[in-house]
Amino acid sequence: MQGTVTVDGSPHPVEEGVKQQLLYCRVGIGYHLQILPSGSVGGIHKPTEYSWLKVFAMKHGVVGIKGVKSGLYLCMSREGLAYGAEHFSADCLLKEILEENHYTTYSSLSHPGIYLALSHKGDLRKGSSVGRHQSCT
């Protein structure tokens, strides 16, 4: 079962039955997204234990992402930076869009126009400086 439980008006994820997966970005030599225990988010060419993620639905077209090993939720700040957080918040709600090229883009629900993106070296890119149709998103 997956979905949303609301307590005091704030979203809380329900993650039972959600499978683990890798999220791949085709920029540069290709990178897998990872969330490190420090809260740092970035890409790595060969997946590690920190690359395994749970993507769970909150409502139609809106998801949350949690690192399996780090236990941190993927969130995006209003400044356009992705980070890992222990507690789920509105900054952790991501719009999931299946693009024409069959890739999926993720953007902040709370901060419109901010996309999850990696550089050609696998570093996190500032989400406010990239567009939906760029290969780095």
C-alpha cells in the first residue's frame, strides 16, 4: 500500500510495498542519483548502496523519494538545491513527469520551476538554472 496520511494538515508518506529502484540521468557518461548519509545529493557512474531509492506516490503525479541506505528523503530548497532530510516535509514533494523521450523529470511541487538535475560530472546542479527538457534533468 502506498499513499498519503495527513496529520495536522501536513503530508506524511506511507511507504509499505514500495520497491527499490535506481534513478538514472543520461547526462555526460550517465549517472545514478544517490543520497548520502550526510544529506548530500549527487550522481555516481556505478551505483552504490546509496543509489537505491524508494519512489512512492503521494497523489497523482506527485511523489516522494527516500534513500534506502541513508534513510533520508530527497527535498529541494527554494534556492534550487536538492538535499537529504530526516523528516518528510513539503520541500520533499516532487512533481513526476514522464517526458516524450520516456525519461522522467522531477521538479519541486513547493517551488515551481526548480528541477532535479546533475552536471556532466555527476554533481548536483542548481535546479533553478535548468529547464525541463535539458538532458541534465
